Amino acid sequence: MTYATAAGCVQLFVLILQLKYGRKRIKNHGSTSSPSRAKSRGKLEIKFAVKKKTQKILMKGNEVLAEAAIQAECLFYAGYPITPQNEIPEYLSWRMPETGGIFIQAESELSAINMVFGASATGTRAMTSSSSPGISLKQEGISYLAGAELPAVIANIQRGGPGLGNISGSQADYFQTVKGGGHGDYRMLAYAPWDLQEMWNLTMLAFDKADEYRNPVIILSDGILGQMMEPLFKTPYKRPKLPSKDWALTGCEGREPNVIKSLWMAEGKLEEMNWKLKEKYDRMKKKEVMSDSLNIEDAETVVVAYGIAARIASSAVRALRRKGYKVGLFRPVTIFPFPEKEISQLCNVKSLRTRPGRRFLTIEMNTGQMVEDVRLAVNGKAKVDFYGRPGGGMMTPEELYEVILKTF
């Protein structure tokens, strides 16, 4: 199936859906509140307001992401099976029809991302999911979404690579996510949850931000978070006030036709479009940075980690604190935009005792990717070391305890 045919078919499907259900919104349970940063002495998390009567449930990570998408009024999903994210399409295959949405198991990852393009073009909230090799296959379509300014949510439940790799959890797709895995000057908001409560909250937020910026948003998780089970609060969702989708392809009776495209052949038009996109990405950098920290006020060593690596590292940091070592944790929640200013500011605080300044230790489940952004943010003002486990290697708190201890 060609790109145009896939997109056209999905537009027809969604228009039929709209006629049948009258753009009916799914039944949901209220509102996701705006996040606020937790105090560094308390529990390390981005806090969302939780009503006292909010239901606490036990779910698997992939299913948490899928149900959060349902609550955020996603009405279209297209994907293709790959481990360790298979619970997402499996869950949505029965849950999406219950809410009046459309679920399609596409014949390939390429078809799936182009179907999402077609659904999004009609103004419908749409998403896809995959794991590392499958996300690689979607890169051309993701570039098209960004170039056409179409909102969509993409979930990557990372596994080990390169190549087919294995099915263990990994963080090897950082470069692909934040530097633009496809062609052209485009960027995506990228959220990196570290537990299932954040998976729930950030998935719902991703749909809102995709609509706000008319841009794809990615949730960068991993096979560990995707497969684990833990309790979480089903914080309710309420769609915020967002720009109207007057650009959507909904039939042009009574108005001029809308055109959605990423091809600009006239002299200077593509350059103009790129500067327009850059202005949007700059707004993201000003408004959308999210980070968190633990015990960094007096820390001589600051561990920088995201996602599941940060969660494992937090146990080691707390254990070292109990032994009297001045160590803290800084956690990017958005990896694009990256919290470069926040990290740079950490370099300006000097210890009062034996050390001339802070040291940074970046911990990742790869051979060293985010550490490059940490070094750019530090800009030579402090030492930045790295520790990693690639290829699906699983680190432990005890292992990281010894690694961090060596920095003292």
C-alpha cells in the first residue's frame, strides 16, 4: 500500500467514525492537574494533584500507557507487534472499540505510522507504539508528521540493540529520540517516565502537548517499565483549552479546502517553513522543560540519570546518604527539551569543605548518549564521568552504590 493510499483509507475510516458516533468523546473521569516539582528532600517524582477519592490500581506498565491514552480521548491507534511492547496493542485491540475508537493492526510499522498521519490529518487524536527496531522503521513517517505539523503520540518501549538485539530493557534510543531519528530539522517533545504513575500522567499530557504544538510527541520508556507491575492512582483527565483544529481535513463544504503537506517546492518556501518550525521548538525549550532532583543542595557528586536508570540510581543515592556521603540525583523528565540551564546552574554551587566543586556522574543503560548533553550543559565547569550498561544489561542499586562511591 502506498503512503497516499494508506493515508486516504484512514481518512475515510475516521470520517465514517465521525458520522457514526458524531465525534462522540469517550467517557472519562475528569482532569489531569498541572505538574509541580517535588521538594528534593521528599519523594523524588513530578507531582500531579491527586484527589482523595482517586482510585488506586495495580497494572502493568504497557497497559498503564494504553489506558492513559484512552482516558486522554485517543480515538485511533495503528501498530504492529514487537516485544516488549505487545501489551499496548493487545490492550487497545479490545479497549479502543469500547470507547468508539478505531484499532488497526497494520501490515507493517511503515503502514502504521502513515495511518496515524491520515487519522491525525482529520483532527482525530491518534497514536502508535513500538519498540526500538520498529521505531526505526517509523522514522520517515515521523519526519512527515513534524513537517506537516500534525499532532500524534508515539511510544517507544526500548529494547537492546543495535540490529534485532534482544528483548531486554535498554536506553539505547536516546540519540534517535532527541537528535531527530528521521531526516530534516525537526524535534519532538520527549518524555521519559521513571515509574508507572508518571507513565500515566505523562501519556495524557503528551496528547495535550501534541495538540498544543501541532507536533508529534514521544514517550521514551523501556522494557523494564513496560513489563513491571506496581500500584498507581488513576488521576482523572480533563481536556484543557487548546487551539481549535481549523486546519483539519473534515470536508470543505461551506469553506475553503484545507491542505496538509510537507512538500514545499517554491523558492525559499522550505527555508521559511524550517524557521517557523524552529520558532516552535524554541517555545518548547522555554516552556516545557521538566526535571526533578533529590538531595542536590549540598551534593559533592551529582548523579544525572533518566527513566528506569534514575529510579535504580535513587536507591543507591539514598543508601550513600545514610552513610554520610554528600551525593544527589538530578533527573531529566523531558529529554527534549533538555534541562541544560538547570544542570549548568548546578555547577555554580561549591562545596564548603574538602572538595573544590561538584562532580557529575551520568548513568545510562547504553554506552554513553545523554552524557554528551550533560557535558555540553556543564561546559567544562566541572568533571563529568559516565557509567553505563549496554545491550539490555540490567544494573542494580548495589552495583551503582559502588560506582558512585568511587567518585569520593
